[in-house]
Amino acid sequence: MPQHRTPHRARRTALGALSLAAVSTLLVTPATAALTGPGTPDAHCAGRARLHVPGAARQQTDCLDELTTAGTVASGHTDPADYAGLTPKDLSTPTGVPGIQIDGYFPDTSATNTNHGWHHDSQFVIRLPDRWNGGLVVAGTPGNREQYANDRAIADWVLARGYAYAATDKGNTGTAFHRDGRRPGDAIAEWNTRLTQLTRAARTVVTQRYHRPPARTLATGMSNGGYLVRWQLEHHPELYDGGVDWEGTLWRPDGPNPLTSLPAALRHYPVYAAGGPAAAEAAAALHRAGFPAGSEFLWPYHHQVYWDLTQRIYREELDPGYDGATEAGTPYCASGSPACDADYDYAARPAAVHRAVGRIALTGRIGKPLITLQGTLDVLLPISQDADVYTRMVHEAGRGSLLRSYRIEDGTHTDALADAFPDRLRPMVPCHRSALEALERWITGNGVPPADHTVPRPPDAAPATLLTSCPLTSGPAT
């Protein structure tokens, strides 16, 4: 989804680009120590010259004194613009993680990613800490961002825990991502292919570096990145030991999906915002579409930044014929005007559109443990139309024993908004980190996470506490 950043960068990120995260400085915990094992090389950046990323058309390998953003910003091994707006302002940055970074790209025909001056898509980053805990974390980026988008929200934390880390730009970037591919749905389908490709390559590189394969390979990501986690565990469980899905996008050919909820927001919000006698019914229509009661304070921002852009560019990717020769519709068109996305009716669209969505759809048939998280005040991907539905899908597929689903009270899609509304929102990042720790225990046989439930917001908790703590203990049943 789009995100809280400068306007021109906000236009580059859609679906999922925003989840922001906040978390405390990482300390080595007993759980971390238990995961640490043999395999750490003898010297700083040992074996760098022999590292080769299978299938890469280009790679650049560097020895760094610091792999987290505490060092990579200054050394030029990340792009702060790529993760701008994705984390709360007071998020701590861990330090003391020396190691190797490999940047590169796989063969591709599109060229939207300009990092390193390469003008080439399917770029990736792989980071290999000197002090390794035996694990590998792989991620796809949120929204339409590039490979460094998770550096603050995810990479810093897992690197400080000793994990190797790899991320991909998913094969296309920016708000014109829908130009990639030949058929509707091709651009999104490539996201899945690119994460599979990177996971296989990164596992090989980890083996080259540490002289043994990773003992654990975990997939994680937010928004569009969370969708990738679900898809990977459904289609390639052999590559992973588990995953954490942070508010992943749900695509289903018969709905719900973003194209079934966003048009209602575009159609009814202007009436609600105008006030007058029709406002109450417009609000009720938004509630019926899945936008939760109590989230009204978030609607103006999402109307301005996310709803319109997200609907138009994803509809263009999956149903380009709706607006004829016009590309990605007309911004903020009034309901009733020709080919207006506010009037888009996914259910009434031709079968070919539903088949395009079917090519990228989720089934719920996961093959490895998955923890899924979503905020109850998510108004980009409303929870009743997303995580709640996916949870039912997994259970209906007979895979419920492999899933834990937690509704995070007062969490929203974009953590940066917790800075703007500290009394009404909580950041999701601490919950994501708690989920990763719970997944570690689960897959190593050290404890099964609690059953699905709503994680309550602690009463009267200070913003600093919410930034560093989110225990996934039992709460109200989901």
C-alpha cells in the first residue's frame, strides 16, 4: 500500500508499501543463544571471493563493518528513500553486525529499479553476518518498493539476532508496475517467482559462506510482502521452515480482494466527508464494505494517499480493459463519470478478469507453520476482508494446525500513523518481532504459540511501551 512519505515517493508505493514498524533495540536473548550454533567463519568477511549467487546476471560483494542501517546509510549500501515512512520515528537501530553484503540482479526485461544506477529490475540484496545463528530470513518488499524497503522494519532486527537476510524488489517497481508482463496479472505473478528464485539462491550462498546450509529458512514480509509469504508456504513449503505474514494482501477470484472493497471507499467517502443528511448512510456503507467502526479518523488520510491510487493501479494490472485506452483510470473521479473506479463492480466484470486474479490467488493450503498478524484498524486492507478470511480459508483447507492468526487491537496498515495518533493507534512492529520469536520456538519444538485471538492494547500504555512490547499471550478469542 502507499505510505507516509514525501508525495512523489508515496505515489511509487502502493498496496502494502506502508506498514511501518517500530521496535526496540535488539539484545541477545536466551532464545537467540539457543539458536546460535557452529558455522561462524574464522575471520571477518572470510571467504568473500568465493561467493557466487546462482543465476545472477550481476553481483557486487562488499565487506562491511556494519550491516544494519546504522552503517549502511553512510556506506551507501541501502537507500533510505526506499524505506522512508515505513517505521515510527523513535524506532531504535541495532548496531554491531559486521559481515558481507551482496547486491545484484537476476536477468529481467524491465528496468524500473534505478538503484546503483543499474536501471534493471529483479535486484536483490543478501547480507551475511560474521556472527551467524544458523538461520536465513527472506523477504519481498511491501507495496511497489525496491529491495531495501524492509531494512528498518525487518532486516536490522533479524541481522542483530544473527540471521542471514535476503530481499528482492519482486521484479517490478513503482506505480506503473502494471506495464510489466504481457497478460493481466503477469506483474504480480512475477513477484512470487522472484521470491522463490531468491530463496533458492540465498540458501546456496549461505552454504558457501558458512560451509553448511541454513538450519532454518523463514519467510516474512508486510502487505504485498505478506501476500508473498502466504503464497510461498502454499506453493513451495519445501524451501521454508515457516513464515510470518504481516497484514498480507488477500487475492481471491471470487472475492474478497482489494478490488471488492476499495471502490466502496471511493464511492461513499466523498459523501461522508461532505456531511449533511446523506453522511450517516455513507458511513454505514463504508462499514458494510469492511472499514471498521471507530476507524473514521483514518479515512481522510487514506482517501488522500492510498485508496484512489491503490484501486486504480491494481485494477489496471488485473482489468486494463475497464477504462479502455486510459491508463490506470482518472484520479479522484466522481461516481457516475465514465469508467470511474469509484463505480468499479468486480463481481460484474468478465470471466477473464476473474481468471487473471485466479492466477495470483491464494488457497489457504499452507504446508509449513505460519503466523499471520493484522491490525483491527487497518483501513487499506480491512481485516474482515483479509486476515479473517484467510484464516477461515486455511482451516477449511484442513491446515489449521499450521496457522496462528492474531488480530492486533488498534493496529493499522501504516505504523507511521501511530506517531500521528499515539492515543488511538499502536505500532505493529513489536508484534511482528514477537511473532518471529514465537515462530522460532514453534519450529524448534520449544513451544506452540497460543491459539488464535485478539491481542489487546494494554490500557494506559505509554507510546514508548507500545513501541517495544507486544506479547502474543492469550486474549479474547478471535
